[in-house]
Amino acid sequence: MGSLSGKTIAVVGATGAVGAEMLGILAERGVPDDRVRAVASSRSAGREMAYGEGLVTVTEVTRETFGGVDIALFAASSDLARELAPVAIEAGADVVDNSSAFRMDTAVPLVTPEVNADAIPDRSKGARLIANPNCSTIMLLMAVTPLYRAFGCRRLVVSTYQAVSGAGAAAMDELRTLTTAALAGEDANPTIFSESCAFNVFSHDSPLDPTTGRNKEEQKMLDETRKIWNDASVEITATCVRVPVFRAHTESINIELAEPATVDEVRGSIVGFAGVEIVDDRAANRFPTPLKAAHGDAVLVGRIRPDGSAQPDANGRYRRFDLMCSGDQIRKGAALNAVQIAELL
């Protein structure tokens, strides 16, 4: 990745979970606090946010925020991104937006740096707008892109086990509250989700299309994967659910390759892929988990094995494989991915 040295960076939505994580990563990268503008809504103005060993003070985001800014990292709502991203670009700032506002805009690159950094345009035509993919899409593509590059991909079937923090800090508070109440034998009603997130698993809370039966999270994974790979031929289906986990998503993946491979060849294609760590110890029954992935930068991949219904060819190769992955959806699934894009601008 490149360097952010000497650049002034605005973090829009700095008080949210993703914005706060962006601040932490920028501090880890050694960006001086006087080069960072932490901005949020008027109700958060004056709040102090951790930045490395010190603090930065949040200011209200306005149309004047972006003067002198080199890169604006948006960790705010889609509505705010649609309103202010063009303002930031007009002021000369490159924008990396974490919302869904521009992801499927054909004029806007949708980027996971390890997968398609070459989609980022140069600055010859002025300031740029880059969209950050959905967190579940990022996890999926980090796990399967090595296989796609080595053997091609005909079809993906993925089931997600998504942490409540994907719905924000209030959802994490609700998991604590409802878990405590359940253990005490007390009644407590959910307010963030329609179902209790304590001791429960339920369909992802995004809106559901009554015609297709897919919820919005599932549709994002289909559309974004094809866009990032620039391959409309790949068949994809997803089932997305919430689980009673605070942080880090897990996914179960079945992939049908275009060319057959052995388990060792599949594993070998993943080894060395930037941002991925294999956790696949059959003897110790040690595989990816949310606890292992939480607060880390790597996407953990394991349970690599032939599909149990698949038959090998004469050379012992298979076309269909199962695997699983876990990754911190606040870091690599959002904040880290955005900062990595910024480092390439």
C-alpha cells in the first residue's frame, strides 16, 4: 500500500463504530493528529475521540468541511454520502465512501484492494469517488478470489453468520441487555431488531424483496461480487443471518470451479494471498472463528475440503469445494478496506 504521509484526511461519521475504527487505523498508520479532521453531526460536535495516545475533537460536518482536505473517508449514511460526497469532490478531495450509496453506480469503482486495485482511476480527470463494498462481500471475495484466479469460478453458494455490530453500537448494547435479561429470567423486548438477538439466530434484518425472496444483504453480495470481479457469468446465491456474536462475521462457502483441482492445489492458491490467513488444523479441530478474527486485519480461511456430494475425476481433482471464513467486519469489512483504498490514491 502507499503512504498517507503529508495528506489531510477527513473522517465523516467519526463517532460511529466504523468512523472510530478509521481513526484508530489512521493513528496506527502514523498519520499526525493535526492532519486528521474528525467530523460528525452537530449533536456530536465537541466530543473527544481517541486518536493514538491522544484525542481529537469532533467538529460539525458542513459543506465547508472539505477545504484543504486531500482524502475524505465517509462512514456515514447513504443519504449524507449522496449529499456531501459531491461537495468534497468539488473541493478537490478524493472520496472513499463506506455506504451503499454509490456501489452499483457504473461510473464509480467498487474496490477491495487485494482483489481489484487496478479499478482505481488515476487523478488525470480530477478528484475521485471510490465505493467500499459491503462487509460480507469483502469477506467472501478475500476467501475465494485466489481460487477464482487460479481455477475460475462457475458458482458460489454462501451462508453468512453475521455479528450484531453490523447494525451499529446500539445493536451491541441490545445483545448485552437481552442476554443479561434472559440469564436473569427477566422479560426484555428487542428494539433494534424485530427478533431477539440473544440466544437466537434469525434472517438478516435488511429489507426483503417480496418477489425474489432475497433480502437486501443477500442481493448486495450477488451484485457486488459480479461487479468487483467484472464477471456477470458467475452464478451466486446467498443466505444471510444474524447470530448472537458481538464482532466479526463468519461465512460458509461452497464454490464450483471452472477447472478441477486437488485440495492441496486449492490450499496452495490461498497461501500467500495478501490479507488472508489459513486456519485449518484438522488434527486440533482448529478453524476460523469470530473470536479469532475480531480486532484483526486478516480474513481467516479454513475447513477447506471437497464438496461431500462431489466425485473426483481420474486425476483425483474436484470441481466443488467447501470452506469457511471469519473476518472483522468493522476493520477489513469496512474501516481498514477504506484506509487501504486511501493509501492507493
